[in-house]
Amino acid sequence: MSRGKRVDDVASALEGLEDGAVVGVSGFGLSSNPEALIAGVLDAGARDLTLVSNNAGAMGLGLATWLQAGIVARVICTYVGSNHDLQRALSTGSVSVELVPQGTFVERLRAAGAGIPAFYTPTGVGTVVAEGKEVRTIAGRACLLEHALPLDFALVRVHRADPFGNVRFWRTQANFAPAMAMAARVAVAEAEQIVPLGGIDADDVHLPGAFVQRVLHVPTHADVIEHRIVRPR
């Protein structure tokens, strides 16, 4: 099997990650996390990161370990919820937190991947989200100017990948991952399965290899919040 974009280890997958980088990480809470890459960032030594994720981990696990290690300077997310590490960072001011409506969050990433520098949306008008932003009336509705959200790195979990970076997601793995990969200068796919080129039918490719720069094979994950339940006969 041709190696293509495959890398041998986490360190190689994260090569070039530097202090101050903007890093997008897919997953929702602890579901569909790229676990090996998240752990690898702690070992990489980069600090003052801007973390772009839905809610920066949970229950002290996943991306919450970055907050505990003090390597994050800023978080751009949609949800704080029961993430006590993020709550603490927000309340003490040790980390700057920008809360973004979830649809706007995804669209900012998608815009970055599509080369669109900014866009208008009615979401957030009349709320704290609108503070400091340009407002324009379009078709009779007030709309906010929102800017694209480009990433230096995107770390995404995928179910299946070929050596050239074509990937297929499994269920909720696809939540933010495609938009993040497209928005990133370097997108790394943490793949549960590696198949030969052509092993994913062309009509079944969820994200083309053009948007993935590195592929890391990680066959097992803890998935602490996910449980496979088999219905008894």
C-alpha cells in the first residue's frame, strides 16, 4: 500500500505546531475526539494556543487536559456547559473565551475553507454576540458581520481513510470535522481504519484528500462517553 500522506506517529502528525497556533479540534464533548492527537499536543510543547472547538472537553478529560496544563491562551467555542475547567478559566480570566452561536461557528470555519473573508447573518442581533460588530440591514433584517475563522491546524477523528487522505466519518464524527479540515493550513486525520486507495467508494468519500495533509492510523480509542449496546434477542 502506498504511504501517500500517512505518518508513522503522533509527533510526525503534529510537526510544525508552534506557540500561538490556532488549533481546531473536532468532536462534541468527549464524543468522536481525536484522542491520540489531543494527548500528543501536550507532549509537543506548544503553548499560548488558540483552541477552536465546540466545548473544549468535559469531565476533566479530552481537551480539558489542555486547560489543566495551561497551554491554552484563548478558546473559541459554542458551549461551556458542565466543563468545570473551562468555567474556572473563564471566571478567573486565565483564558480568553469567545462564545459563538453554533451555526455561526460552523459557518465561520466553512467560510475560511471556501476563501470567503466575512459574511452577514441575522443570528445574534440584539444580544451580547453583536457587541462591537458591524450591523447592516439586508432584505429588511438586521444582520451581523462575522469573519471567517482560519486554522493553523485541524485535528479530526475519522472512521476510515486511504493513504491520500480521502476519508469517511462515522455518524457524529462529521459534526465539525469537514469544516475544520477545510479551514486549516494543516489538517490531520486520526483514522480508525486505513484502506488502500479505492477502498472508499468515490460516492462515499465525505471529505476529499485535497483537504487533508496528514493521516495517522489510531485503531483503538477509549471513547469514555460512548457505549455500544446490543439489543438482546
